[in-house]
Amino acid sequence: MYPKMLEVAKSEGNKEAERSFHHANEVEKIHAQLYQKLLDNPGASRETYAYYVCPVCGYTSEKEPPDSCPVCGTKGKMFKKMD
């Protein structure tokens, strides 16, 4: 749904909506990879660790925050730790 919404925002010249939909689209790709990782290994023992979430776009990182968000550029020190 985000690609369609992104195209509408672009056609309307709405830069704020365009940026928001772009971030959401990119972040959902990461979330899908994280979900698929769990689905691919349903019987595997689960290592417990924290996730780090970008407060601007929602990008999610396992175990450690990145130096900066690969989606929106927010500094890693701003990420929120989720236990």
C-alpha cells in the first residue's frame, strides 16, 4: 500500500507525506525480514536479546543500534531499547 501512497504524495508535491511513506515502506521491509526469520525457524531455541527502534521512522535493529539509522539517518544513540 505504501508505494501507491508514495506516488500520490509525489504527484501532489507533499514532501512531508512523501518522506513519511518512504520511511514506512522501507521499515516494513525490515520488519518483514525479522518476522520471516522467526517463521523460518519455529523450533529453534530463542536467544533473548533487546531490539532497538528508531524514534523517527521505526527502523528496528537486533541486539545493538546502528551508528545511524539506514532509513532516515537518525543517530543510533537516539534509538529506544526494547527488552
